[in-house]
Amino acid sequence: MLTIKQTPDRRLVVGDKILPDIDSLGIVKSARKVANVKALRIEAPTEIQYADGKISQAKAGDWLLQGDTGDVYFVSGDVFRRTYQIID
């Protein structure tokens, strides 16, 4: 298993080598895919139990999102404000 550690000054340690960033590891430039989601602001503590039995919890102010494939998940209110824009 390859272990990569990040130093407090944001350099990477790979084995015994210190790297300034991931460029020297053979990066592939990429961009985040943009997809629309349906969103509902949570007003009270809520939980989702997924088909595999895992449970995810949210608090008031978090958001319940549903993606294009039907998957549902919570994001915190802070993450929602930084990442999503209400379009309608």
C-alpha cells in the first residue's frame, strides 16, 4: 500500500521523498463534473437508512440531496452554501 502524508506546510511525503505537490507523481488533469441535484433543507434531525444497512444522520440546517441516478445523501449547510447554487 502506498502511503502519502501531507505536512503542515502542505508538502507531500511519499516514502522517504518530500514532494512540493502531486505533479511529480504523474497527475492527470481533471475537473469536477457538474450535475444538478434536487435539494431539501432539513428542519429537524433526520436520518437515512440505506439498503446496505448504513445510516447517515443530519441536523437542522443540513441539506438532503438527490442526484441524477436517484442516490440520496446529506451535506452540511456550510458545504451546501460553498458548493451549490439554487437555480429555481
